Amino acid sequence: MGLVACGTGTRGDQAQQARSTEFAQLVERLSEPGGYFDTDNLISNERSYLHVMDQLTMRQVQGGAYIGVGPDQNFSYIAAVRPDIAFIVDIRRDNVLQHLMFKALFTVARTRREYLCLLFGRPVPDDRDQRTEASIGMLVGYIDSVDTTPASSSTALDTVAATVARFGVPLSDDDMATLRRFHGQFIREGLDLQFQSHGRPPSARYPTLRQLISETDRTGRQVSYLASESAFRIVKSLQERDRIIPVVGDFAGTHALTAIGDLLRRRGLTVSVFYTSNVELYLMRNGGFQQFAENVARLPQDEHSVVVRSYFRRNFGYTPADAVPGYLSVQLLQSMEEFVTRAEAGAYRSYLELVAESAVAVPQ
């Protein structure tokens, strides 16, 4: 393996072991039994995911606690908001495994280029000049110019697996096999990796990882967590301090969000961003939306707290005024206080009513 477990002979080793134990206990204590969703969801299918960045800045959404769902698009919101702590809550246990993989990559990699080399199984460059000022285009070009080798692929897989083992989260042999399978898919498909679902027809219009990495906000700025070394380091620091906690949880469940809210109150924190993707659509369909709204109402919040949601307009025939031409998805932002008040009044009888209201609530 590329790494070995830390010893316990020094004060630093003991502190690291204590942090790993606390992290593992928090993952377990906050989590619920896993559920099913019909996709591995290794990457997002929301090409518009950066289109709310200017609105987060306008609303002065900073610090506090971040709650989100899904894979690495969360890191871009986290880099922008700079929360004290973040929770990635997903009904699929596999999402926890994937985020442990991401955590390992952030732990080992010193720079964005090293991160991408390890993620895609490319040889990690030996030079000390890590091109920290490189643009995303330069990073993508570098990955495209370097071939994966059996040795580099094996090293990346083993390094990540060994690092994950140090986090203290109890994992079965099947869990580790799943984690290596996910990592292996990134290595095989590289920047051409695309969102895939099971039981639903795939769409050729879903973005590739190459497109997602290269995306911009509405003003044309590249603002993802890979857009700059400073944004990358914000996420890396939170990962190294065990402040990004992956949780198995149902948004309409009775434990995970409640437990997170209790933890935040004890720490004197409010939620800054709750990124729901399009989970509310499925909660509407399966009857869980009202419980979800009650869960949100119990989270500590203030006047800056917002909900960020994703809407795929092709299935509903409604296009919000702020939709960007050429994008299947639209990112919408709503005050959490407004969402709770309207939900308690029974205003959201359908998903489209929820979407339409949050669309007009976006500040211009």
C-alpha cells in the first residue's frame, strides 16, 4: 500500500488518532440506516451548479454550518461560503463511502494537480513547482496529456484505501470493494466520466466531469473549488480538521437532520446553506415533503440562511425567468425562513409551486 497507519508513539500521533475516533463516532451517531436511490451519483448532472454563487455573495451567506447532498459539487459551495462545519447527508450509504474517498484525496494531495492525479490514477509529478497558479484549463490539459499506467493506477487506489482506513470509520470488505470500484471508475473514465442512473434512460446531455470542472458562474467566472489553489485549500483544511462529515440520512427521516440540528445548537451555529439538489421532487412524490419541511424548521437558522435547490425543466414545461439558455438544470435560491413559513402554511401543494416561488424569490 502507498501509506501505512499512523503510530501512537508521539503526542501528534495521539491527537490525530483522537480526531479520527471523534470523526468516526460522529459519522455513526448522526447516520440513519441506508436507503435506495437509482444512481451511483459519482458526479453531478447539474451543469448549472455554479449559477447561484453571485446570489450567495449578495445575501452575505458566510460561515455557520453547511448541509448538502450528493458528490463533489458540495465542495464548490463550501469553498464559497467557508462554513465552520459541513454535513453531506445522503440516503445512500455509498455516498458516505465516496466522500471518504474524497477526504482521503484531500488529505494526501498538497495541490489541485496532485488531487486530480490521484483521483484519475495519473502519475503524481515529482517537481516541486506544483503550478499552484494554473488555470482549470491548464489542469485539464495536464491530465489529458498524461496517461494512466498500471503502476500509477495501483498506487492511487492503494494510497486512497490506506488513508481511508486511518479515518476510523468501520468498513466491511464489501464497503472497501465499493470504494475501490468508485475510484476505479474515475481512473478508467477520467474527465469523460458522466452521470449515470439505473432504471431511467440516460441522457447524452448530462455533463461530463470535464464540463463540470470547467463550468462558470453567470458572469463567466470559474468559481469551483478547483478554480484556484485558495478555494481548494479551504476545502482541504476543513477535511483535514474533520469538519466535513458524510452522513447516511433521509431528508424526511426522523434522526439525521434532527441530530445535526441538536449538534449545531450545542455549538452555537446556524445553518448558512442547505443544498437540496432536486431531492424535494422525490419527497413530494413519496409523501415525505411535510416531514422534511418540519425537519428544516427545527434547524437553527438566521436571516442569512438559504436553501439552494436544482430544477430540471425539461420534464415540467416551466422555465424560470433566470434560467440560462442551453442548460437543462436551473439553480434556485430561497430564504430558509420564507421556505419554512410558506411550508407551514401549506403553500406547497406541488413541486412546481415550490419551484415557481423560489424562482421569483431570487434577488436580481
